[in-house]
Amino acid sequence: MKVCKFGGTSLADAGQMQKVCSMVEADPQRRIVVVSAPGKRSSTDTKVTDLLIRCGEDVLAGKDGQAARRAVVERFESIERDLGLSSDISRAMDADLSQRQAADRTHRGRYLDALKAAGEDYSARIFAAALTKRGHNATYVNPKDAGMWLSDEFGNARLLPESNAQLARLRDHEGIVVFPGFFGYTRSGSIVTFSRGGSDITGSILAAAVRADIYENFTDVDSVFAADPRLVSGAAAIQEMTYREMRELAYAGFSVLHDEAIIPAFHAGIPICIRNTNRPEAPGTMIVPAHRNMRARVVGIASDAGFCTIYLSKYLMNREIGFGRRVLQMLEEEKLSYEHSPSGIDNMSVILKESGFSAEAEKRVLQRLSGELGVDDAGVERGLALVMIVGEGMRYAVGMAAKATAALAQAGVNIEMMNQGSSEISMMFGVKAADRQQAVRALYQAFFEGRGAAS
């Protein structure tokens, strides 16, 4: 049994939906299909999820929101019409979306989640109808009816453990189940979404719950590449990687799979295959529990910009019990989450996402570090990028750090920060955001040139 998830580009229009229908037909083991909201049809197009966010933002800003709602409905009407379906679904959509816009707006997150989730919901209804028209026993299943219960963290929900037993019943469902990704329900009945790109998470949750043999995640690339092809032309395809390698790379900027989608499959031991809807004959990338043949090599290089670091120093900091805890507690009180925290005997750095660290928060944190913790020096450096090299085989190799730092030095890239995890499967470098592309290219050249396909 296979659970397969199709992303937004795979469902962007009627032609793409027909293509996906044919792929489901071609393999009778594909019995649970998770769908995203329609994505862009061209580079100048707008994703349906973004249109739905506009629907909510317009109303929250005091507008009537009719133009934004009409844009969403017209998009689905076009797909429905080109598939030769009746207009019943789109008529119901218009009324449903109008109700969602008119709902209570006292809780912004809850209000926007209800609107954002509509894209996947409508997409699933239309896709189920398309399969039925082609003669298949296909059923749209609502997450609430299936028991997809999530925490009430709007826009960033997590699965409640009691959901698994409920969702497991989908294995015994006759025919093809079409399930909308990205959202579920709180125990109080409110619609709540995962973070953006969360349809990947839905697919992984269902694959784990029904104990599928494999979770196929279809997107618009042939495989996962050893580096971002936009930064490194001709980057090698990765044939096989482990859950831990994918998790590290996804966190550090690989956008092909949501980093949280690894966890359910990992716990259930279900392999994930990343494949291309537009080239289904391509083998894709297998994400597995462990490599069949472990080699002392790097599997991938990821990077992401938009970070900053809080640097602080205090003489004899290492003798002050609880100092690090108090620094992190201060960030918690300021509602700031941190990414990394490398330290020395008299100094400490804390890496944060720049977008969540406002100028006002920076001023408060620096004042508190000086006033409450008595640091000798403290400052903030913005405009950083994190570049990570990942590979489970790295732990068996000598000189990986030397090779990486030499490559960066040769490229003229200054290292602002370096951190290696205790598992030794990843090594992270902080560099100026302006040096990010040069850093990735230098590391790729050092670890991949002349190697061929990564595995």
C-alpha cells in the first residue's frame, strides 16, 4: 500500500490534475492520495493559498474581500470546467468561502487558518470528482471525519497522539481515499493548519498511521539534489539518503520536503520517495532509515539566509553556574526561539531568525544582558546565512572540517561561526549573507566535483 502526496504545481490546472489521475490509475497500490492547493501555473501566477490569505487580510483590513474571493473561485471554476465536471462544487465553494470570510475575526490566527485550509479542501473535492468521472471508486475524506486532531497552535499545529488510532482506519477504506493536506481540527472543532508546506506532513502522518509500505511525495523536481540547483548549476542528484540527513538538510534550506514531514515516517520506519509528477519514470530520491553501504562522504550542502547572532562575553562566564540557562530563559521571556548556541569559556553566541528579532526586541535584550547578567560586552550582527554540509558517513572521515574551511578560505569567504553537532553528521558555518552563494559553490566543488551522483 502506498500513500502519495501531490504538491501545488502537480495540481495547478486541469491538465496537471488529469496527469495525476493517470498516475494514480497506473498503480493500484496508490490507495491514499493527499493533495495540496493548486500552485502556480506560470512564474507570474499566484498560488491559491496566497489568494486565500489575501481573502482574509482584505477583510481584516476593513475591505469586503469580494475581489479576492472571486479570484479563488474563478481559479477552481476553471479547473472544474476543463475537467468536464458539473459546476456544483464551485458553487458550493463560493458560498463556503463567503461564510469563512464572515466568520468571527477576534482571533486572527484561527480566522486565517480557516481561510488558508480552503485551498486543499476544494482541491481534494475536485480531484475526487475527477477520479470518479474516470470510473474509479474515489472518496473525498474530510480530516475531521477521519480524526485528524491537531493542537490549537494556529499556523503551526502538531498532531495529537490520539489521532493515530483514528487515522489507521483509512487502511480498510474501499477504493481510493482523497485527503486534503495541510490542515486538521482542534478538539474544540476549529480548523487549524500546519506551517506552510504542511501537506508534506499530512502525507507522512497518514503513511505512518496506516503502516504504508512507502510514502511517495510528488513534486516538480526529479530528485533531491546535492545542492540548490539555483546556486550550483548541474548539481548532482541524490539517489539515497537517510531520514536524519534529510531532516538536517530540510531544516537548513532544502525546500523539496517540509522538515517536520520526516518525523512520522521515521518513527514508523516507512521509506519516503521524492518523485517528479512531470517525469514519473525518473526513480527519484529514496529516504531510508540507514544507508545500505555507508561511505565516508558528504551527501548534501544546504544553505539559508535571514539569520542574526547575539554575541556576548563575560570574564569567568564558565564559573558562573546557570549563566547559559539564564540567557536562554531571557530569550524565552522575550518570546524568541533560538537556532544554535555555540559558546566558549568567556563568550557565547546565540543564532536567531532575523525576521522574528525586531529592533525593539534587540534593544531590550541588550539592555537586559547588561543590566541583569552583567555581561562585559554584547552586540548583534545581522545579515548572516547558515551553510551546512551533511552526511552520516562524515563521522568516519578524517579531515572534513579542514577540507571545508580550506575551500571557504580559497573562495575568500570569512567564517563568522562554525558548529558541529554531537552526532557528527553535520557541520554548520555562519557566513555573511552576501557570501552565501560563493560559500555553497566552494563547498560543492570541494566535496562533489568529479563524484557523479550522490548517494
